[in-house]
Amino acid sequence: MHPFRGAHVKGRPAVAGKCDVCGKAKTFGNNVSFSKRRTSRDFRPNVQRKRLTVNGEAVRLNICTRCMRTMGKSGRAG
């Protein structure tokens, strides 16, 4: 593979597809048209790269928005 061709060339962001907190990852399914023809697709989690403080130390994590919401409710994220 060419060293300058990454995921950004194909139109997808070059971020991790897995949450470091809950382990949520890409799953597969189908697009189903009106005539019920199926084409495969993937469902990617909304993973953001965030810097959080864990035990007083700044750590950079790939975290899904659901985990961010849960941490915000319990008062653990800022």
C-alpha cells in the first residue's frame, strides 16, 4: 500500500473504530431496499478521541459518545 494513502483518501476518517471504555466496535448488517434487495454495510460507532484525567493523569482515549454521556451523568468527565 502507498504510504500516503490512508482512510482519509477513501472518505472515511482515520480514527479508531473501537471504544477503549466499553469495547463497542464495528458491526455488520444490510441495507434493504423497497424491493428487499440486500447489500452489505457496516455500522460504525461514534468514536471520538478525547483527553481525560484518570487518577490525576491526562490520558488520551478513543471513547464512544454513549460512554461520554454516561461519564457526564456520573460526574466523571469534563
